[in-house]
Amino acid sequence: MVFTPIMLRQPAVILADFPQSEDDEFPEEPLQDEEPLRHEVGIHKECAEVLHFYRIFGAHGVIECLKCRVRIIVPRTVATYADLRRYCSESGSRRSA
């Protein structure tokens, strides 16, 4: 199953799956919506750098690109890729209303 990129924020901050190489001896499985967010959560599609996820004192989480310094703050209830997808979808619809 292919991971569908997640639009974290407008304009165009997109979390994509890690690139897969045909040369990898042990290729990683594609990200799954049901799995917990990792520290290295995915790739920032716009600059091709790794996005990092970490918690701030249990109050909320942050997704950050260390290259271009984009930071996305998410509620502490976001624990899986599905939670992140749902949160970003809901917050996007609230911003456009």
C-alpha cells in the first residue's frame, strides 16, 4: 500500500513517505496510517529534508524541518499518522471557513 502524503499546512507543507530505492538490500515498508508517529516522521516534500516529530512537555507535539525551519504544532492527542491526517484535514477546513 502506498502512503498518501499529508498536507500539514497551507501553503504547501507536505509530509511524504521516505524515498524507496530499488538498490536497498532491506527496503523499509511504506508508512501506514495506523502506525505511531516516529521521531523521523517523514520527508518534507518541498525541500526533501527529514521532518522530525517530538513532544513538548506532554502538552503538544511539534513537527519540524531542521533545514528550512518550518514548525507545525499539533495537539498531544495526535499519536498516529491517521490522527495527524485527520487533525490537518479538520484544521484546514476551519481555516478556509
